[in-house]
Amino acid sequence: MLLNISKEIVLEIINTNEFKHWLINRRWFGEKNLPDFDIKLNSIYIVPNEFITPHDCAIIFTVINIDSNKESNYFLPLCILKSFDSLNGESNTLKLIEQKCLILDSSEKTKELILFEAEFFPDFWKILFSNFNKLVEINCEIFSEKFKNLLLDDFQVKIKELGDAKTTNIVLKLEIDKPNDKNNTGSLNQLVVKSFRKYAPHIEVEMLKTLSNNSFNAAPNMLGLISFKEYNVLNFMNFIENEGDVGLIYWNELNNLFDFYLNNPDELNEIDFVKNTNLLELKLKDYCKNSIQFSEKLGNFLKHMHQCLINNESNEFSLEKIDQETETLILNQFKSLLSDIINGLNFSKELEIIKNEEIIASLVNISSIMDNKDYFLKIKDIKTQRIHQDLHMAQILISKLEGNSELIITDFEGDPQLSIMEQKRKYPVEKDLASLLRSLDYIKLLSLIGVIKYYIKETSDQISKKILLSFYKKQKPIALLEKDYIFLKNLVKVGDFWQSHISDLISIAYYNSEEIFQMKKFLINFFSIQRCLMELNYEINFRPENIMIPFLGLKKILLK
């Protein structure tokens, strides 16, 4: 017997404290700092029972609003199961759902019902694919004939979550098994679907179309779009067989370099970092050969992407000189980030390792810099265009497919912390370049934490983080012997040298000129400060264990 879930029952569920707690624990939910909030049901569509499979379940499309804030509308498709018994024999599905579900217990009407995000239920996709043109309020746009054929006939679906469940939206890999594939859809047996949680316009579609029109073959191909009422909510793309992201190249070779010094500590102790870096450059050539060669390729690749995001026949994608409105907006973005970080610090408990007062002191320093008109006026007389906005090395995949681009760049959704109007605005390309280079800081510091942990034979990250932090504060850790202190201090300097060297290689390749790079350094540092603030805000809210990375990055840039 199929479940009968009404709008009234859904309203009752979403206003319970248990649902609110479940919502706060969703990775994509942005209002984690609210001590309490109201939820309004803006839209609802309950899939009629005639389309539901034999499972005791209900499929519901909803748009919920948090505290009547126009910016806080979320698309949330839900599945409600009567019990896990209906999933007998589907162990993979059961395991996936158990990790993400809410077992309701707030009233007799909903007692022991199981609620979870519908995308993690294979039958959700079977229902959707089989009934695109029959479900009221659900609209489908197909760009690929093979994808259209995929929706025909019977099939089974396996689901894998991508991005280690740490993405702003829900990103899944769907494996489609069609026993009787008469339409030759084999190349689409694996596809990626991105479920946009923010119920608003999304810029990714127009960005991908512009890149495609300019023959940029290093981005995912859109196969189809699903809209719920007025906005796109699901984007289907081809799955890219890949060997990981480009950050792994740098991560692996930096660790090889650190391993060399761990095995040859005397060599590191003999380096005079003040007078001579030639020895370090030689070691980089020995142990980071691929990284050095790849940095030129990466700089050129990023430049090519920016060129393909220009269309002078379109107002939205034309290249133009920065205007007063954009200058003011960038300044306001700084001020908004500073405010958000302080609010986040006030809401959160005392952060690990770094005291809140230390962070606030850095923010005050930045605020005074931004108020210095002579400093801020330096961004005048530069060109702006549409850019990626949230570029980091994990967004760039190394493709396995022959004949396509070696690199594939993903996630053209813009900066998730900006409004749609700000996301559609044009920015200097240095905003992307600065964001990409910040990845090197994460690679370096996370690697150093692991190396220190190994060297001192410590099981806790906390101790190694405190030791690392002390080096950047120019303090000697009390617990270290003199020889260990000298070795680890020099190892940190190796990491800093590596980061600076690789960063310069990427930047010089991007501009195809060291002279132009030197002229643009101010802009790169400027947007690096902004990126650090974004990271700081993000880490406070989602990963406080990583707060040290943007904090140290900020202090380092400010010293420049």
C-alpha cells in the first residue's frame, strides 16, 4: 500500500525541531548560524501515486524558505519511506540512505516515517526519467539525442555521491544499467547530475553554452536540464573519466620533496636560506619535475578558458573596462565578508588553536587597508569579463579520455557566497588566478601538518598544527629539541619556497611575460586577500579544523 502524504503533513514535518536539526546538518544549508528560524513552504508538488513504484514511499518536490529571506529559498526534493523493509535486497541504497535520513518521531501521523533527500533514492530517477512529460510542474529540456534515448525502456540506477559530500550542491554519479540497450546509449551509462539547492537562477548553464560556442572542449557537456516551476533545478552532464584533480600532481611531488629531507635531514640543516636558494631550486627540479612542467600548462589553460568566456557580441560576456559600480561592489564585498566572519566568530565557540581575537585583529588591519582610498584606487583602469569565480585545483580534473582535452574544468556556478546579480557581474581575471593559487597554500600547509606529525611521532593533528603555527609566529615550540626545531623550521621554509616558485611559474605562464606578471602582482595579492576572507568565512562555518590555513595565508599576504 502506497503512502498518502498531504501538503498539511509536509508542513507539519518541516516545522518540527527534528527537521530543522536535520536541515542544519545538510552540507548545502547556508543558514547554520541562525539560533532559530521559521520555515515556509513556498511550493510543493507531490508525485501522484500512479507514478510511484511498488515501494511504500512518497516523492515530493518542495521549495522551502528560511525566515522569509528572498535569498534563502531552497529546492528540496524529498522521499518519505514507510520503513526500510521495502528496500530488502538493495543493500547499497540502504547504506546510502541510512547515512542521510531523518526518522520522524514528532507525531502519530508521521511516527517512524523515514525522510531523506530524494536524489539518493534510485527509484526517484526511474520515476523522473520515465515520466518527464507527465509530471505537472516538472519541465525537461534535452540537448542530446543519446540522453533522450536513455530515458526510454526499462533500466536500473546506481548512485554514487561525488566530491566527498563536501560540495555546495548535491553532485551525483548515476550508473544506468539497460539490459536491452537498442538505442546505443552505452557512452552515457555513467552521467553526472547536479541538483541545485539554491532555488534561484543559475549562471552555470549560460557559462557552459558560451564556452561550447567558442569551441572550448575542456568543460562538461550538458545533456539535459530539469526545471521545477520557474528555475532550473537539475543539470545532467557527461561523466568524465579522470585520474583525480590537478592538485594531486602538486601534492604528491611536494610530499616527495619533504620525504627526501626526512630521509636526509643533514642536507636540510646545511642550507643557508638567506644567501642561497640555488640548492633548493635544484631539489625542486629533481623532485617536482612534473609540477614545474605542468605549471606552464596550467597557466596557459586558465588563460585559454578566460579567452573562451569572451563574446563581444553579447553584453553579458563582452570584455570591458572596470566601472565605478563594480569598484564599489568589490569594496562592499570586502566589508560584507568582514562582517560575516565577525558574526560567525560571535556565534561559534572558541576556535581551535587560533584565538578569535587574533582573527579579529587581522580583520581590523584589512578594514583599515580597504578604507585607504589610495590603496583601493589601484584597481582602476583594468579590464573585466565573466570569469569562473570559485576556481581552485579540485575544480580541474585530469581526463583519462583520449581525443578530448587533457584537463577538464568544472563547476561554473560562480561564487556561492554572492547573489545572482553579483555572480553575473564581470571581474578582473586576477580574481580567478588568485583563487587558483590559494590552492597551493592548502596543499603546502596540510602536507606540513602531516610531515610534522610523522616526524615527532605524534598521533594528534592538534600538536603538529600548534608547532607549525609557532614557526609562522616566529616562536620556538617549547617541546622541541634544538636539532628538531632547526630541521622543522627549515622544512617550513622549503614549503614556502616551493609555494612561491610554483605560484610564479603559473602566473608567468598565464601572462606569457614575467614583466606583465610583476605589474599585475598587486591585483593578484588584492584578490588573494578577498579569497582568504572567503575561505576564513567558509572554514569557520563548515571546517573549523582548517581555520589556520586562510588565517596564515591572510597574514602572509598582508606582510607584502
